[in-house]
Amino acid sequence: MPHYKKLIGKLCYLSPRDPDDFKKLAEWLNDVETSMNMSIRIAPNEIEQKGVVEGWLKAGDHGFAIVDLATDKHIGDCGLHQIDWVNRTAAFGIIIGEKEYWGKGYGTEATRLIMDYGFNILNLESVRLQVKEFNKRGVRAYEKAGFKTIGIQRKETFFGRKALDVVNMDILAEEFESPYVRGVMDKVLNGAV
């Protein structure tokens, strides 16, 4: 499955999704330790999961494979969903499926890259997300990327027979500093490209 360098960071790049990416996504979603942090629940059936990915591709969601820059290994997925073009808002979701990449800055960088895309290419005004409160690694990554907590939904979700709080976070275009797109634009405007 080919991946292309659409948005490039120091650790990873974002590539348009390939329809074959569902195989990796199915692997990650069927790992309880990985999927317990996610909001979506998908049956442990690769055919249904393929349908979900194909639905994302057709629904107009803007999703990307997260690929390690040094090795070209597909390590995760992220996307802007539920885009409201009138109010210029979207929801954000991410998964770093390859556990050896957890806690090393890949999630933060991928989040910043897709926010760059959302704010500076799609011209969104705000992006929101939900994260389970126990997912401290995720909360830290989002905060490093510029998200702010806007509220807590108490006992909003259940996992392992335990009621869990959900943290609601958002980021506004005016609060975000471009790590990639603005640099490319500056080169174009200065005649360097």
C-alpha cells in the first residue's frame, strides 16, 4: 500500500488513506489495550471494519495514515470528522496503533499536522475532541498540540464495567501556530518554489 508525504513533520508524515489501510486499522481496533482509549466501538470483524474505512473515504471525512518518517511504517490514523462547512468546525480522532511509538511524540506531531491541514487548508475555525479522562498520555499530547479542556462529562462512558469521565477539548484557529503549511506558503510567496 503506497503512502505519500502530504504533511511532513520531524517524526512522521501524514499520507492520504489507502483503502488497504483497513487491515492495519482492524488489527489495532481488535487490540483491547489500544482500542480502549477510542470513542468508537467496532465489531471484531474485518469485513465490517473495511466498510467503516470505506465509509470514511466516501463520507467526505478528511483522514490520513500516520507514517513514521524514518521507516515509512504505517503506525496510526487520524482524521477530521463531522465537518460543518457553515460553522467551520470539525471533530478530531486519532489512533497510534503501533505500541512501540506510544509516548514518543508521534501523536502530538500527527495532531499538530492535521490541525495545520484543518486550519490552513480547509479554513476551519475550531476543532473539538473527546478523550477518556484516564488516558493521561492522550490528554498530554492534545495539550502539547494546543487543545484546551472545555468541560468534563461525568460517567459518560463505560469500560470494564466501570463508569468513566470524558474530557471535552477544543482548539481555535487563532490559538494554533502552523508547523508546516505556513512554511510552504512562505516559500511560494518568496519565490523559493
